[in-house]
Amino acid sequence: MEFWETEYYGNTVLEYAICLGIILGSVIAAKILYWLSSNVIKKLTKKTKTKLDDIIVDKIEEPVMFGLVLAASWYALLNLNYPITTVVGIHHETGDWVKWKEISPAEMADYAKHSYSWVRNFIRNLFNFLIVINVTWLIARLLDALIEEYIVPITEKSKSDLDDQLLPIVRKGLKIIIWTLGIVVGLNNAGYNVGAVIAGLGIGGLAFALAAQDTVKNFFGGIMIFADKPFQVGERIQIGGIDGTVKEIGIRSTRIETLAGRIVTVPNSKFSDDAVENVDLEPTRKVVLNLGLIYDTTAEQMEQAMQILREIHTEHKNNDFVTEDMHMGFNSFGDFSLGIIVIYYIKKGADILETQTKMNLTILKRFNEAGLEMAFPTQTIYHQQMK
């Protein structure tokens, strides 16, 4: 019995043993409760039609176990006696708050109403903070699970890519907000001056925002792409000399595969500053063809050439390669040729290069058959006899 009554730092060995036993007992109780949750409660919730109870049980079991251990440990530690080595009190003459260290028992009695043990105070503040953090952990787990179970399937079924891109950002943003609020409340419960901390964060946040303004600009550029939808993944666009197919649209940048097969990463802010040409949204492809015949060509032959071009256009129009619109004219007397301009439109979905090849080959064959000679750069030099 003397061993158990032996006192160390204001507590007997028995009191220390009781404290340790409460903590170990809470850990064992938490393990038993966790086993019951995994083997009994979860089996019962699986039999219900809704998944909500499964989600709640799965996400709260770990925070509840941790909360049980926290509560028991707090109770056990606060039941111990801690030596009061620091006293805060009001001076009997000046009325000011003062602090003494290693004061005598007589002085301790004089300021008992204002005295405290820094160890007890530290334990109280620590557990106040940990309990708030545990509740924050519980809320964050529950919210994330509900989003995964109910919101994600809705976004996957929708045709729009906007919700698929924004949902991860919203999830991360909600987690940051929840944890930030939890930490602030926890620090406030622990006795810290949260106002001063927030003010410091505001000044630091301003400096950070100035340093990260390009990142913010790219972020809002990504929001603009999602909202206005000037292009989507899989479409061909042209911007700032870059011509290619959009492979991925992110919050900070967009990846484009050029016609050469290379991947170019473009900051989203560029789409706010430069004009974007969406090639895939064009209804037709406009083709401007300039033909030149030699100066020996007669007026009748020029009319024949234009009639041949009309016939060729009609043939390809009937084959569903080009549209009905066509503009043509004898437009120039060039340096070495008589110019004919032909404007026609290739239908959306048709092979552009293949259609141009067929049109050009047909023109070349018909002109050769009709004896219409194409011009090439030539010069005629006249010599005059000097008298």
C-alpha cells in the first residue's frame, strides 16, 4: 500500500495508474466500438434501400472513436493535481495584473482565485483545439462522401464538360473552407488571438496575391473557357499562330496537339487576350482559286473556260463535295496572264484536301482537252533598230 500512496509531483502512484487505466480503457472501448461498427452496424445498414446510412456510418466511425479517446484522456488528465508554479493575480496595492514564479504557499493562498497551473491550462487548451479539429474532420469526411455518392454521378451523366472540370475545384475549395474555419475556431478555443492571426493572414494573402497574379489570371481565363465555351475538347482551333486540336482543358492551361503532332501548353490567360478561331465550327471551307491563261487566249476562249468551270462545279456539287454557292469572274489583266478568280465552298465533313485535288485535276484535264493554255511568268523583249 505504501507504494501506491507514494506521491510524485502532487499525485500518488495510484492516481497516475487510474489516469493511465482510463486512457487505455478508452482505447480498448474505441476498438470494441469500431469492431461492432464494422461487423454489426454496417451489415444492418447494407440491408436498407438507401446508401445514406452506409455513408454516415462509414465516415463517422473513425472520428467518433478518436473523440471517445480524446474525451476520456481529457477527463483523466484533468483529474490529476498539477503544482501551481505560476500565479496570475491582481496586486493588492496597484490593482495591476502581475505574475510571480515559485511563490510561497502563503502567497498562493492570497491569490488562489486568480492562480492557475500552466500545465492544466495547456492541457485544457490542447484538448479544446483537438476536439474542434475532430469535429472538422468528421464534417469534411461526410461532405466529401456525399459529393462522391450523389453529385459525381450527376456530372458524369451530363453532356457538358463544365461540371466535370469545376467539380474537383469545388470539392477542394469546400475542404479548404471547412478546415480553415475549423482551425480558426480551434485556435480561438485554445485561447489564441484569432483576430491578430487573421489580420496577419490578410497581409500575407495580399502579398501572395500580388506574387501569384499570373496564376489568378490563368484561373479566371479557365473559368471563361468553361462559361463561354469558345471551344471544347476535340475541336480544332487557331490562336496566336498555333493551329491544332484541343486535347485537355485545365484550370491553369490548355493542351493543344498541333498538326505536326506536338503538344503545346497554352496559358488560359492567352484566350482572354487573343482572338480564338474555332475551325471546327465553320459551316463550310472557303476556297479561293486564281487561274491565269496566256495573253493569246481569245475572248471566246475565256468564256469557254468559265463555262467549263461552271460545269465542273455542278458535277462536284452533285457529288456532295461542294455547296451550291460559287463566285467566278474574269478579274484581271496580269503581267503575264489573264486572270480568272473562282470562289467555291467545301461542305462540312468532306475531305478538304481530297476535294481540292479532285477539283484541280478536273480543271487541268478539261482545260487541256479544250486547248486552254495556262500562263507562266514570261517576258517579251522588243528590239528597235537605232537610226
